[in-house]
Amino acid sequence: MRAVTHLAIGLACGVGLAITTGQTQPAQVMLMVGIAGVSALLPDIDIQNSTINRMLLPKQFKAVQGIFLYILAACLILGYLLIDAFPTWTFLLGLYLLGAAIFPHRSFTHSLFALLYIGFISSLITSTYSLAVVVGYASHILADACTKKGIPFFWPFLRKNFGLSQLGIVIRTNGTVDHLLGLLSFVVAGMGLAYYVLF
């Protein structure tokens, strides 16, 4: 699916999470929705020119884009090992980024293992918004399960891709359903936020 569709679905899921958890403070709601939206882009960090990578690395540094994840992973891992002030989550995040750099697209980052791993890392960073990270990340994985290729849910134990295409449901990237799903998700997210503002 397109990055914009993943973002829209993540935002809509963030609004749903804010409603179901009873958030009342507008700043907390906006932060929760934003975190879910950005987290919905995170599984595609294993693509060199993905939206999430363009957010992390400005155009001026395009020359190092191919090795950017390796550099960032090394900084976090070595920082933790050499500097006492670095918390444990920096080391774990460094390992995640290293895995994303090493393994091909739609393998490690699109697995149940990665979802649980990211959930654990986010719980170490902030218990308040870790669920938003998990919901956003999960929305990406589930959305990609609707595409023709599917995803390897049980990677690395079982590398077979699973998806709704086995049930005859296929959403083509950049196709009509992809566009409509993105638009509908933006509308749902917007209506949910409007609900918070008006009521």
C-alpha cells in the first residue's frame, strides 16, 4: 500500500485508540494520534527511499541514504555500550534498525516478532503512548496483509507469506481501493478529531 494510505489508517487507528482509552486532554489526543500515524510508517524503514526514511534523513544527505540505517544503528548500539547515560531502549532500537538494514523488505519489519519487539521498546520509552506505537505499527502490517504479496507474520520461524489474497481479497498498491481506503481513513480520523474539538 501507499505510504499515505498507511499514514491515514494509522491516524484513524490513533483516533480510535484515544476514544476507547477515554483520553480527554486535546494535547494528549493529538500526540497519541500523531504517534500512531508515524508508527504506521515505521515498518517500511527497510525501504531506502520510503517516507519514514525521507522524514529521518533530509535530501542533502542522499549520498549516505544507502548506509543510513547502518550508521544510525551503530550510533545507538555503540552509544549504549560506551556511554553510561544511554538507556537500554537505545541499544534495542539500534538492533531493530540493524535488522531493518540487513533483512529484505517485508521480512523482519513486517512480522509479529517485530511488532512485539517495537511494542517492548516503546514501553521502555513511554508507558503512556506505547499502545499508540503498537496500534500504528500493527495497522501497517494488517494493511499489507491485504495486498497480493501478503506478509510473513511468523518470520523468522516460518517465512511463508500470509494474506487475505488467499481468501480472494486483494488490494493493489496505488489501485482504486488503496486510494479509497486512504481517503476514508483520513475522513474517519478527521471526524474523530472534530468530535474531540466540538464535544
